[in-house]
Amino acid sequence: MSNPPIPPATPTTSLLSLDALFDNPVFAGGFGLAGLGAAAALARRGAIQGASLIKRRLLIDLEIGKQDPSYPMLLAWLTLPRPPGGFLASKLTRIHHMSMNTSSRASNDGPGHTSFLAQPGYGRHIIRHKNAYIAVNRMKGASSNMNTGEPFETITLTTLYAHRHIFGDIFKQAHELALTAQEGKTIIYTTKAFDWSQFGEARRKRPLESVILDSGIKERIVADVQDFLGRQQWYVDRGIPYRRGYLLYGPPGSGKSSFIQALAGELDFGLAIINLSERGFTDDKLAMLLTKLPARTILLLEDADAAFRNRRQVDSEGYSGGSVTFSGLLNALDGVAAGEERIAFLTTNHIDRLDEALIRPGRVDMTVRIGEATRYQAAAMWDRFYGDIDLDGNGRQRFLDKLEELDLVAGEQSDEKARLNTSTAAIQGLFLFNKDNMDGAIAMAEGLIPRIYESEKQEGLKVPA
Ligand SMILES: Nc1ncnc2c1ncn2[C@@H]1O[C@H](COP(=O)(O)OP(=O)(O)OP(=O)(O)O)[C@@H](O)[C@H]1O
Ligand SMILES: [Mg+2]
């Protein structure tokens, strides 16, 4: 019996064991998987880099922040219904996150009107505008505006580079939309910390005819403002700042604020209101606000005498105790930081408290007294309220006679003033109380006598002139 042949010794034991390893299905599978994984990771990196390259080459972004005036316009535009397009397009462009914007206002045709506007909420949406798909990303920032405490917010629009012209079109539409929404309205701005903010919704314009000032006054102011608005080049050519200031003074309720609001409407301007008697309103704040007055607005500084009351409150270090001072007001009106273009109206009930320095041209160019109701105004207001039922003017005559009898207005031919006075606001109040009832208004005319004189009248005492 011979021994079985010994197999030749293998020169590469290690290789053999590797082969064996690869023959092992568990090991080979694992290695294969790892290889696949690495390849996939590589491919993904490539894809991401490729995508970002493509994105950079092919896409275009546009970012706008909340503080930009176009922001609310764009948001309103995004809520417009759009034609649905095809099946896929309509599924793709459905907005799934909404946020609510509710506003209420009084209306003519009912007790009030509340509008609910569902806006695209935070997050990503896709919209289609004229064949272009646009990704919309509305984001709330982590930090907030130091002045107003509101968080920063941005909207980013992304579309194909080839469709970049669509942005111009979108913003044009959004602006037009905002303009039509504000047609026939006056936007009122008030101050919010160190900034201007729109006060409620734009209000319906107050017709200029609805404010009744004494004969010729309204026309004189309107003509002056219109002349100013037509003369910009004249000012530029002469190197004069393009500014004009008006001071309206007179008793409460004579229509000063109402007239200025109506004038803003007439000129298609907004109205930016600062109440100088507001506590905590400092010189710095006033100066800051005037440098960023919204475009096409009339600046209205109510209660200008407040600054004069405070003129002596400045201590040796110049601290004014948290209110506007006289010098603060003068600087705001024509100091270096006063801003180039501006129409400003100041109002006050106390002209005697004002200072000559204010009425220097460049600060206040025109001063007008808006006084107690005159016979002319009482007649015109009567016509506005009862013109349609008092066709022969008999009621108006009786009303005016009664006012004359009460010595609230002067006689028709008389050069003398009436001894008592009443305000146009009081006459309006009387008419509002007696809607469609002229006899009621005439019977209640005694109510127009200012309260301070009433007791004396009852006692039959002579009322002071
Ligand atoms: N001349 C006027 N013509 C029409 N309405 C008037 C007139 N004067 C007052 N009114 C009415 O009276 C109310 C108060 O008027 P307004 O606020 O304009 O007075 P004002 O002169 O600004 O008073 P104040 O000095 O207290 O600020 C308003 O509702 C306004 O419509
Ligand atoms: Mg007023």
C-alpha cells in the first residue's frame, strides 16, 4: 500500500486565505455593501455639488425683508387666486400652510366689516406665474427689530435664471394691486417707537367740501400748497430746501385736523401724524422720525405749543425730561437733519404760547387762524346736512336767525362780532343728533352755547364779550 500523494505546498498561504475569505459569502457580501455605500456617498456628494452648481448656474433668488415697503404688497399679491393650470401644476402649487390676517373697519353699508386674508404662512410654497414656477420661502428670523420688537421676516423667491424677468412683472403687479386697494383712501402713519407705521387700514378720503372753513380760507391754503408742489425745480435752481410749513391755530373743534386730512386726500398724499404733547416723545425721536418720513406724505405736528411749555424744562445738561423741547422742534423743522422735501402742518389751540422764532419763513411760511363758527360756516353746514329737505332755504334762515338771536353768530350786515361763540364741531354735533329733523335742530340751538356761559345766562347776567 502506498501513501496518498502529499499535495504540493502552496507558495502563498496568505493569498489563499484571502481567496478563502472572498469565498466566504458573509465576508464578500459585507465588503460589497461597504463598497456600494462608499460609491453611493461619493455619488451623493457629487450630486449635491452638481445640484448646487446647477442651482447657482440655473436658478435665481430674490430676498425681501419685512421692513421693505414692497413686503406687504408681495404678501397680498401671493394671496391672489391664480389659474390652476394642469393637474400636476395645480397639485404642485397648492398652498398648504396659511396664516391669518384679520382686520376690521367701520363701513358705510353695515355696522362694520371684517376682512379675513389668508396669506401664505411660514415655510416653502410653489406658485406658478405666467409659465414660470417660483419657489416661495417665507421665513421668520431668530432675532427681532430692536425698535418695534417684531421678529425679522423674509420672503425668498427662487426661479429659473431663464425666468428672471418674471420678478419685475410680479413686483409691478403687486404695486398696482396695492395702488388699487388704496385708491380713494388716505394712508395715515403714526409713530411706533423710532419708526413710522401705518395706522390701521387706509381710510376713505375725506372730501375737501365736507370741511367748512370761513369764506376763502380753504381756497387760499389749497392754492398755496398746489403752487408749492408745482415749483420743485424753482427751489432746486435756487438751492433752497424744498419745504413748506403751515401753522393752523384756533379753538378746539374748528376743523384744523379734519381740514389737513381732507387736504392730504385731495393731493393724494398720506398723512404722518406726530402728537407733540405725547409723553416720552423726545427731541432725538422727533429728529430721527423726520429723516425717514414716508414718501408723499404731509407731516402733521399736533399740539405744537407742547414744545413751548417744555422749553424751560431743559436742565443744565440739556436733558429735556422726556418731551420735545422748543429747540428740538426748531431743529426738526429746519436743522441739518430736517430732510429735503416736506410739507408740514402744525396745529395749536394756543397761538399766544408760541414763539416768534417758529414763524420764521422756512419753518412756518403761512399762519392761518381757523376760528369759531361764523354765519357763513353755519349756513354751509346747514346745507350739507339738510340741503335735500330744506329746499326753499326757510329752515336755514330760521336757524341763522336763532343763532343771531342767541348772539352765537354776528348779524348778516353787522361788522361787529358775536358776543358768544360756538364751534363747528358743536354745530356738527347738533345736526348729527337731529338727523333729518331740521326743526329739532333749530329748537335745540341753545345747546350750542358753550357750557361756561350757561349758568350766567340762566341768572340773566351779562355774558362777557
Ligand atoms: N369746519 C368744519 N367743517 C366740518 N366739520 C368740522 C369742522 N370743524 C369741526 N368739524 C367736525 O368736528 C370734529 C372735530 O374736528 P377737528 O378734530 O378737525 O377739530 P380741531 O380743530 O382739529 O380740534 P383740536 O384743536 O381740538 O384738535 C370732526 O368730527 C369734524 O368733522
Ligand atoms: Mg385737531
